[in-house]
Amino acid sequence: MRLFSNPFVVFTAVLFAVLAGGCSRVSPAVGTWSLPAGGSPATLELREDGTGTLRMAVLPEQPVSWTEEDGTVTLQLGGGTQTGGSGAAPKARPGVGTALTGALSEDKKSMTIALGPTTLTLQKQE
């Protein structure tokens, strides 16, 4: 009996390939975002592993943990870092600090974050 002559085997193989491909999707939020000129310069770096860094001229560098789903980015700012022992890289601690929500634009080139009555629009760096 040939392996691919069974329709169930073919269907299962195709389904697995589609699901595996979908799981490796890189979020459009990954990258470096900056506040356009004016006011205090700010840079938000979001990495694929769900961590990142917020840099602003008037504040010390802040660790960030984040998630993105359907164009909504949830950022967890501050809370310090934790290390895994001797020489391990520091990681942001999820669930600690201030939570912010941002919305990606349709073209995924800008992110608008609500800060009470004010909004900040960050531009993605190419």
C-alpha cells in the first residue's frame, strides 16, 4: 500500500503543514518604533520573544514584555528585570509594572497608544 494513496494521510499531512506554518508567524509589532521629532525622543524595541525595551530621554531604560493579537498590542512596562543566575541575560518580568494598549495601523507602520486623554503615535523604523 502506498503511503499517499490514503486520503486521510494526505489530509492530515496538509493540515499539519498549514498549522505549522501559521504557528511560525512573526508579529508585525516586532521591530523598533519611535516617536516622531518634537517633545522627548522615545524608542520602543519589541523582540520576537515577547520582551523589549523602552528608551526615553527623561527616564531610565525600561524593560517591556508584550503580546499582539489581531493588531492590538499589549505592553507591560517597568517592574525591573530578573536574571537566571551567573551570566544569564536579564529578562522583563511579565505581569509587573504599568500596562498599556496600542493599536497597529492597517499598514502596520504605526502604532497608537492611549495614555488617558492623550495618545502617542509611534512610527515603525524600516
